[in-house]
Amino acid sequence: QTEKKQAAEDAAQPQFQELTSFLANWNDKSDQEKRQIVNYRDFYKGLTQSLKTQVDDQLWAATGQTFSQLVSEQEEAMRSEQVAHQEQVDAQKAELQAQIDALNQELQTYIQYGTSLSEELNAATVAGQDTSEIEAQITANNAYVQELSSQISSLEYQRDSLQ
């Protein structure tokens, strides 16, 4: 009599009720819903051995696995997803870095071109020549250098914000 009464009290535990409710229709749950089982680990640990056995029997009948096996399976799936996500992020970062490197090379070319234009301007000024065309080239080159710098900053921001 006391054992039956204790079993009924145990089965009425809110954590047991919530856990068994969550586990019901396990096979119909989406992968995302199944991942939530890891959040119920402490509920399971807090159950009496009798209730753990009930949970495991219920799951074994539905899945051929125990609660602990299902938790392990979902943890492994989550780890695999994290690895795949990290590989995808790393590939995106590498692609952005390649674009940044190419733009940096182009930027250096135009910075050097700007230096040679400045030297031309100085020589033309000293020689008393018309410098308007060189000044226009310097203005255009400076604008392009600024544009490249802006593109590089934007790509670096995108690269650095990837997680």
C-alpha cells in the first residue's frame, strides 16, 4: 500500500509530468524540438529510480533508446551542427579576407600612383607649367583611394562580425 501511494506521489511530481509530456510523441518532433531534451537532463537526474525506469521504458518502446542515449544522440547532433556552422563561417571569413587582400593590393597601387602624381605636380609647379590636369588626376585618384578604403573597411566589418 505504501509503495503504491509513494509511486503515485512520485508520478505526480511536476518535473516528472513535464518530462513525460515533453517526451510524448518523440518520433513526431522536429530535429529542433528534439534538441530541447538536453534541457531536461536535470529533471531526469532528480527523479527516483522508479520514475527513471518508467521514462526509459516509455522511450525504449517508442525509440529503442533510453533517455541518456537520446540526450547523447542530440548532444552529438548539436556538436556536429556547431562544427558545420564553424566551417561555413571560416569559409565565409576566408572569402572576405581574399577580397580584402585583393583590394589592399589595388589600394597600394593607387597610393603609389598618388605619390607619383604629387611628384609630377611639384615638378610642374617648379617649372611654371599649367597644373590643372595633374590636380584633377590627383583629386580623382584620392577619391578612388577613399572608395577602396571604404570598401575594405566594410568587408573587414563583415568578416569580424561573422560568428
